[in-house]
Amino acid sequence: MRNSKPRRSAKEAALDCLSRRALTYYELETRLKNKGYNDGEINPVLEKLLEWGYLNDQELTLAYAKSRLKRFSRRRVQQDLLNRGLAPELIDQALKEVYSSADEYQQCLAFAEQWWLQEEKSWEHKNSSEKTRPKIPRELWIKQKIFRKLSQRGYSSEMVRSVLAEIHEDGDEDDGNLEDV
């Protein structure tokens, strides 16, 4: 049995999509195409939404970059924005405004220091409960875990290595336990 409701207009479908979250021009166009609307129906709707200010890729790019600033690296945010169909020029402009290299390094360092403490506790718990398995050197295990986490957040391998080396140096000065393994 077919649905007896008449098909919604492309404009209604677009507004419904935008009521849930902000979308890029590309994302909205793709969603409307996936719903079965043709270019003749989609293009006038998108132009009207641009005119009304409901679609603004520049503002969305900047807002998205700002919202991700404290949690992800510049590279990760750049890739996420590219995946959303935004123009590289818009992305570069927004990232220049939001991210600085020094701040990104400090953020990476802060994550690593926070996670170092968590992973130390995890390592101790894991190795105290598994007495039959050979022990993995604590520092190596912790570094691998932190390296993976920071890489998933989009930090470059070079930056992560530098941060881990800095933590290791600080740890040597604070307490000699990092070399006990």
C-alpha cells in the first residue's frame, strides 16, 4: 500500500533538513538529490536559501572550526571540512583565523600530559591483575597509547613525537620513575 500523503516540495524537504543541523551547500544538495528531487527543483531552492541566509558556507566553516578548536588538530578539522564539501579556500581562511601553531602544540601537549596520567593508572591496573603475562615496559606502552590517541585527533607524527619527548624530559626531572623499566 502506498503512502497517501502528497510528496513534499523540495523547499519543504530542504527546510526540514536544515531544521536539524546546519548543512553546507553541497550537503543539502546531496540530501535533496538522494530524496529524489531533480536539479530543476533543487537549484532554485538552494538559491533562495542562500538569499535568505539559511545556507552560508563561510559562517558554517568558521563556526565549525571554532567548535573543534579545543578538541582536534588543525589537520583533522581541515579534513572534516573537506569531507563536508567545502571549498579549500574557505577552509584555509577559517583555519588561519582560528588556529595557531603554538596553540595547537600546547593543546597537543596538554592532551598528552592528561592522558599520560590516565594511561599510567591503566598500565598499573592491567599489569597488577595479569601476573601470568609478560609485562610490557610501562613507558613504551603509555607512549604507544598516547601516540594513537593524538594521531586520531589529527596531530602530525612529528608533533606527537616532540610532545612525548618533552613529557619524557619533564618526567625525568620531576621523578626518575620513567627510566625504571
